[in-house]
Amino acid sequence: MRITAEQGDITTATTEAINAANSSLLGGGGVDGAIHAAAGPRLLAACQELRSTTLPDGLDVGDAVVTPGFDLPAMWVVHTVGPNRHRGQTNPRRLASCFTRSLDVTADAKARTVAFPAVSAGVYGWDPADVARIAVDAVSTWHDENPGAIDEVRFVLFSADVMATFEDALSA
């Protein structure tokens, strides 16, 4: 599996799947809001359908679910919810689960490439260097346990500073 980091806008990533994060699944700020805006109203409708059927209480921290990408270049949106340090959610295993569960549902959707943001960094209060280390380790471990299931993981990061932390984690 190829694992890379790049600075950019995840909504324009050319991977088969991209990753969003919001427990309500109904859009919001940050990366999730940008993905909902770029995907168009059908993404919101698909997420509302999930909420009215299988996920009435929203998505749990560390879990993942997939929807079509609609107007995005990506065929799929993988929704996951990172832990919020400001709410006392400090368990690194829950953060790692965001990446591994996302890879599970990406593989289930038969997508071979996926782009992730820095889940839980920023407004959720996790240090980007911790997120990078946990994410790279989780993705690498998942690949070791599921060889050949995914061809490429791209960390698409909005700022140069966060990208540098992921590059450091990838070179460690």
C-alpha cells in the first residue's frame, strides 16, 4: 500500500473515496461541511436516510459508514467521527479506530484508494503530531492485516504545518 501526505483540498482529491467526520452525518463545519457543500444536496439526503434507518442516534466515535460521493470527484464518502479531546475523549485507540474502520468500509465498497484529513486535529483539540503518528500507525497495521485490500492512502491536509507532521510520521 502506498501511503502519502500532501497539502490540498480533500474535496478535489482524485481518490475513489474521501473521508469526512461529523457524528450527526448532516454536515457541519470544517472538512465535513466542505465535503457536504461540494457533494451537493444528495449527500445530505443520503445521510438523512441513514439517520432515519440504521443510525438514528448518529455515528459513534471511532466508527465509519460509507455513502456515495455524488457531485465529488470521489465515488464514495467515508464518514467517521473522531474523538473530541475537549470533551475528555483522549483514548488514542478510538482515534486509531477512525482510520481502521474507515479502511474497512472503504474495502467493503471495493474502493482501492482513499484520502483522509487529519481526523480530530483542529477544533477537536488533538495535537496534529499525535494524530499523524496514530493515523500512520493505524493505516500501516491495517494494511499488514489486510494485504492487497487497498492500494493507496493519501493524507490530504489543508495546512503546510499539518502536512509536515504527517511527513515526519511517514518517515519515522
